[in-house]
Amino acid sequence: MPREFETDQARTMSLEAYADTILPGERRWPGDRAIAGVSQGGGAVASGALEVLRSAEGGMAPALDMLADGLNEHARAYVAERGIEPDAEVPPFVSLDYPDRVLLVQRLTDRANPECDAWISLAMFCTIAFDAGSHTNTVEALAAGHVGLKTMGFRMPDSDGLWRFDTYSYGRQLARPHPDTTPSGSPS
Amino acid sequence: MTSSENTDVLVIGSGFGGAIAAYHLAAGGARVVVLERGPWLSGEDFQHDFKFGSSSTRIFDFVIGDGMSVLSGNCVGGGSVVYFAAMPRAPRFVFDRKGRFNRRMWPAAVSRDTLEPWYDRVAEALPVTQTAWDTVPFAGGLFGAACDHAGRTANAVPAAVDTAKCTNCNWMMSGCRFDAKRSLLLNYLPAALAHGAQIRPLHEVQHLSRTDDGGYRVHYTVLDDVDYRVEVGGGTIDAKIVVLAAGAGATPVILQRSEPTLGAMPHAVGRYFSGNGERLNTAIFDEDRIRDVLGLSRPDGVPYEAYQIGKGPCVATWDKLDGSLPEYERFSLEQLYFPPGFGTILAQVPDAVGPTWFGAEKKELLRRWQSWLTVFTMSEDDNEGVFGAPPSSGNSMRLSQQMLGRGSLRYEPTENTLRGWALSDAEVRDILERDGLARVMPWTNDVVGAYTVHPLASCRIGDDPATSALDDRHELRDHPGIFVTDGSAVPAGLTVNPAMTIAALAERAVPGIVEAARARGVDVRYGAPAPDGATSSRAAVLPLVSGALRR
């Protein structure tokens, strides 16, 4: 018999809440508990963090249940330490306010924490979901309005799916070269 | 007894160190086999795609260590396929560096002057050309203008890029789709193949042992072409000469793993690793100040918003490459692009109230991504990296199907290294924060430690057997017939991009390898022209290498 919140749904919520702590977004629907709702526009979750984490290529998938359960275990200890009254309706990490989620993630990813590698890896993949959308083809992601790439202003490719920038230079010398530059163009 | 293939020369790795040796030895008449742990991609295989499994993850190796993470090539062509092709020669003072033992680290035989003819060979072969300012992308122009505004000089950096073919797509870390980047896939490697060399991709060398005739047996596994964690085969090849060029993050690991079969390794194998003193700062520019202070404007009237556009680093300031400054206080600063997918996580939020590398404020920083500029410090670190016990295979415990692994490198920056980084951080701020142009923060070292794209010195040349693994001919001490020609042979940080120096050292090492092969009965001679047949640089080195010329 699984412990409380050790279900697929609860684990998904917990990992979404972790991803939303790394790069937050807006709530997907009224009463969306996983998302803290502290940022306008989508964040790591809307960018595909769970898809990236679950991808066979990334290598995180086999560890996700353990990480979600561990995250909630740490959240239980955190609320006990802080005297916070958890909301029993949702997993312990999800029940935390955004500032407390941040403090706990800072503690987990601190180099002094022997477990930090796992929590940093989780944060890395959440970030990659946002800044690269690595679970999906980049051209297709852009066409579908991938939230992270759109937020960053990543430019669209040419019609063949390749990037070319015909206009790319200010076109003039903008600094004096070092006086000791050698004829090969290297430092002396 | 199992049968083993045999060849004259077995080359491990196909980056600069391996490809250059393979070409000259094959052209000189030796039978050459190159084993490369990564896949063999070219031209249209190089994708503009961040998706896992595309070329961007297939051809890279990102190994997280304890205090230092190393990014390196993992494909036929090695670092030349993923690098940014900046090819400056190392400044003169670098060769006189003394380091923490207060003793010249480079062999007496190597200086900027003695290396020049070998630099010339590389420049002719790739080729390397000077970058014209009218081909410098916006980001390089912005950095140059900011340097000039702050009273600094700035140079357009020599590069191995054919600007006529370049589209300034900035996907060059995924391999160049347009064959504009002059990687080894376009010169040394096809020339080596034309002379009969064999290149075998996805062959990962694990260790070496000895053969009865004084040669070496090279033990490899064959990796699955999608999931590099999976071994699909293996074998051995016997060779009279082994050229080890697996990269500074892998060469010492192969040698460490070979100790039970080869005997004790020189003390310096797996020690004195240098991250080339690398450090990154991210500047977030105020677009209005770019226009008002620097007077810059793109043709469409936007001042900048062009971080994505370009061809890697094009402009550097060399004012601190001053040999009269104390060691550890000399560095270059180079404008750089770092693509998404590891390229944003370590950037920190200036003036953050909360966490600096993640969180709500970090997301706000990412909204301004097109106004970012990354500045790359290459400084003099203290060779403080040490490799721990080797993993069971490869050079890391692979975590993902491709790219990501956990390695045994431990790096605790000394006060010297930290001082250089602090000085360079202050210099970047002084240049880029002047008159409100930008806000600047260094990348955090608290997530994956420090970070290098130019690993060096883990199996270095030198005159002192106590602190160098190789003699000045690149031969592994106490293990004759094994030569190391990759970045691990470079004794210390170079304060500039090292590919040109790694390649020049490999060119310089070849005549000695030819002589060693001849002594072992291989019918080979030195004297091949550049891969395209050009001969002007050859003429300058032939008088230096008469011993390797005889039939």
C-alpha cells in the first residue's frame, strides 16, 4: 500500500511544483495547485518540464518517483521545522507557498547537501525544458508557440527549418586593435 | 587465445591531436586505424535542433565533476566539430609560466618562437584567417564598442571560418550545417582517409595492454549509436605505436585504467588538470544605453537584441595579456554566445532578492535573453584538477543516453585561480557597466562547479619527470611507443582559446612519432604537404626534422 501522496497524480503535481519553482509560470486553470502563480506567462511546466524529465533520452525517468517522494519527505520535515500547518489536500511540497518552495529548493541544491546532485539534475532538466524544449523538435516547438523559447524571443528559422541571418553586423570597425598584435592577428 | 587485428599506428580519438597525427602518418606510408568513441556525422547530419538525440546531444560530452564540469567533443572530428573556431596563437609569456612549483612548466624546447612554424602549418591546413570587422556579428561589435568606450583595445579574433559560407546561425556547437566552420572533417580527416587511414566511430577505448613484441594491444568496446550507455560489441587491435588523443577529460582516464596491465603511470597522469582558467560573465544590456552611449544601431533601428545572431566569439580584448603583469593576473576577455540547453542555467540575476540562478527573477532575466552578451575569461589557473579512480568504462558514469555523465575530476580552485577570476570579473564590470550600458554577473560555480570548454594539462609535456607525464616529444614516460597529442599534453592554461596551440603541438609531435615508428620497423617518413596539397608551411619545418625524413 503506497504512503499518502505516493500516487502518479500526486508525484506529477509535486514534480510540477518543483519545476515551477525553478522557472515559474501562471496557473493553467483556477485552483491549479502545482503552479504557485507568481509569474506572468508560462514557465518550466508549460514548456514541457515533465515531458523532458520523463523522456527516455534524458535518463531521469527511472528516478522520478523516488525524487517526488523524497521531495515531499523533505517538505514534511521543512513544515515541521518551521511550524507551518500543511494543507492535507495536496502533497506536502505543493502545499508550500512559493517563498517556502524556494527556500527548500535552495537547501536541496546547496553543494553542502549530500543529495544535491539529484536536485540539481532535476533543476537542470526543468531549465532545459524552458530554454530549449529538448523533448521536441525546435522548429515544431517554435511553430507551436513553445512558451520558453517565445519568452526568450528566440527567432524563427527560414522556411526550410534552418537559421540564417542576412543582416548580422554593424559593418564597421568598432575598436582599436591591441598595438602588439602580430601579423597573423594573434596576441604577441 | 583470441586473435587480434593489427596495424602500425593506432590513434585514439579524432580531434586535433588524433586527426593531425593520423593524416601525417598515413600520408607517410604507415597503416593507421583511428578509434573514435563518438558518432561520424557531417554536413546535413548537423541539425538546427535542441531535441535530445539530435546532433546537439550526439556529438557532445558534458561531464560533471566535483568542482569542475567539462564540455568536450564526442564525434569524428572531436572538438573541431563543436568548437567556435577561434584560433589565436598563445601569447609569448604563456610559455614561460612557472606555476605553483615556481619552475618553468613548458619544456625548454617549446616557446612561441619555436612553435611558430607549426602554428603556420595549422593555419595553412584549416585554414585560419583574420576576421574582418565588417563580418563581425552584432554581439562582437557591441563588445568591441564597449571596450573602446572604456579605453580598451579589442581585436577581431583569427578564426577557422569560411565567412562566405557562414549564415551567422550560431548553431556551430551542434556542428556546422553549411561547412563554413573549417572543422577537421574538411581537411586532415578526409586527407587521412585518402591515404588509407581507417576511422571507426562509436569505438570507445577502455584500456591498453602490452604485446609480446614490444607493442600495445588496444581494448575497445563498441557503443550503441543512440544510447551510449549500451555496449554492443568490443575487440582489440595490436599496434606498434599508439597515439592517445582522447581529450584532456578522457586520455588520463584510459591510462589510469591501464595501470594494472601496463604498470605504474607517471605521477602526472590525471593530475595538474587545467580548465584554462575559464570563467563566464553574463551581461544584460540596456538597449537605450547602447544607442545613446555607443551610438550603435542595427539597420532596422534596434540597437542590439541580437544575442542569437552570429558565429560564436569574434572579438576579444587582450589588454591584460601583458607579460609584465604577475602570473595569475593575466587573462583575455572574449565575447561569446552560449546556446540554450545549459546556456542559461548558470547565469545569475544581478541584484537578486531571492535565488540568483533560478526562480521568478531568473525568468524575468530570460525575457531579456536577446539583450544578453556572454563574456568569456581565459586566465591562468593553478593546474589544481585531479582525476579520481576511473569509472568502469568510458570517462564518466553516463546518466543520459547521450551527453551527460558524472566523472571523477576534482577541482578546488586555489587563491591564485580565484584572484584571477575576481580580477577578470572586475574588468568585465568596469567595461560593460560603464555609463549604465549593462548589468553583469558571473556564472555561478555553485551548481555544477566551475566550467570549462577547454580542458587541458591532465597528461602534460615537460622537462621535469615529477610534474610532467610526457617528455618534450610527447612520449609517455616509462611507456615507450605511447604518444599523447591532445589538449592533455598542454602544460597549463593558455589565456586564449587553445585549439590552435593543441593543433600546433600535434604538428610538432608528428616527426618524433614518425621516428619512433621507424625504429619499430614501420616504413614511414615525414613530409606530407598540407591536406589540400599546399606546401609553403612545410618548407619551413623540413629543416627542423631531418631524422624523420630518411627512407
